Amino acid sequence: MDAVITRLKDYLNQAIIGQNTLTDRLLIALIADGHVLLEGPPGIAKTTAAKALAKSIDSQFHRIQFTPDLLPGDVTGSEVYQQETGQFQFVPGPVINNIVLADEINRAPAKVQSALLEAMGERQVTVGNKSYQLPELFFVIATQNPIEQEGTYPLPEAQLDRFIMKLKVGYPSAEDELKVLRLVRNQSANKLTIDSPNCSGDDIQALRNQALGLYMAESIENYIVQLVMATRHPEHYLESSVNLIDFGASPRATIALDRCARAHALLKGEQFVTPDDVRAVAHDVLRHRIIPSFEAEAKGYTSDSLLDQLIERVPVA
């Protein structure tokens, strides 16, 4: 399996310049069997990353552009009347694929968002009175632009919990941007082609099983639980006379931390999980699962800065 990981990482780092952290986190989420929300300004390879990941695996890929006039049936599919037979037949929607890119998810109204989030949570879509199972390999990469609020429908906090990770993607360095410029120019001139690795859905499932089989000491399990509990009872760790976190992370966060820490250790080639693996993924797993209080925001705290303090102060049992 080490060869599969190496091929995937090498390909993604060639196709996406200057976003090594992004590619690693996408692989972690894929191996952890979760879904990812990417947040960042336009033009920084969010869509390119999703397409490159889909191309690196022998899988079906579909991109859904979320817009205010989108309907739930445009995502899940719908029953269409067949005049030849006189019966309704289900026509699958774009969500019934292996890797789905939900581009600008916050531009669609709540009903459409809920249709996608049901598929993410239940691994099925319901049309009429029938439910249809999704493929075993099902991975959603949703994107949203934080700098534009007009005409958007922000995802409720409870629905954000469906994403195993929320990744903040920033601009590349000047050196990396120069590499991007040359890469795109060569690709446009048909002078450069990047061969995608030959990875199958079975390879991804094998990686998932291998990650779940990594050894995790009881002290690491307790550390994960205590980190999540600290978000619910921050007064034990944060030096403040007021409550800085209104709502902490859910039990789903504990499961996500466990899975992502295992995937992080696997990508490093380790045979066991360490506290460093937990800390490496903690921000991405927890930042969208805690709600800072009004007092915290007034003092200039963000989810990430609060997590910095909690991670620094929660001891490993």
C-alpha cells in the first residue's frame, strides 16, 4: 500500500503546485472515509484539486455548480415518466458518482444543501418513497468562497458537522505561482502531460482498512476524547472570566479525529498513531465544529486561535 500512497501523492503534487498541505489533507479525508469542505478565495486550485484527485483514481467524477435556482432533484435525480411503458423511471442525479465536487455549495438554498448532506450522512438518496444506495467509494469535496456573502446561503453549524474536515486554502508563494504559470502554459501548448496513477477503488478501500488497523494506545484514545471534551468545557483550560465557546464539538468529532489521525499516520508510513498525528489534524477536524461566543469574537478570538490554546493545554494522558 505504500506504493499506492506514493503514486497518489506524487501525481497530486505535480498536478497541483504549491498546495502540498491541501493534497495531503484530501488524501487523509479520503482514507478516513469522510467528506471535505474547502474554503478559500477564487483561483487557488480548489476545483483543480478535486478534478486531479478524481483523475488519480479509477472512478466516476461529477461536478455540480451550485446556484440559487438549483433544485434538490438536480442533485439527487428524479423520477421521469416513460411514455413507452407508461411508468415512472428513476434517472440518477450527479450525486450518484464516486467523487462529487459541490462547487460553491453556499450559493444554493437550504433544500438543495440538505439533499446533498443527506447523501453524505446516510450514503443514500431518497426520491419519492424509494431510497437508492450510493457507491461504496463516495467522496464529496465542497467548496465555498468566504469573501462573497451576497446571494449566498451559509451552511448551518449542525450541517457543517457532516464534513470530516474543513480546510482553509490560501494563496501560493511567489515561487510556486511562477511554477503554476509555466505549468499551465506548457499544458495549453500541449507540451506537458501528467500520467495519472493506476489506482482503483479497491486500493482506496485497502488503505482505509490498513488505517483502521494501525495500533492506537489507550492514552491516545483518551487524548482524543479529552480534546473534544475541552471544546465543551473550555473554562477548565482557557484563562478567561467569560465563556469563550458557546457550543463544543459533537461525538462525531471524536470519531473524525480518530480516523484522520490514523490516516495521517498511514501517510507518514507509521505503524502506530502518536499525539503528533492527532495534533496535526485537530484544527481541520474541529474548526467548523465549535462556535465561539459573542464575547470571544469581541476579543478577537477565532475558532483556530481558541483551538491553539486548547491543544497547547490539554495534556496527553
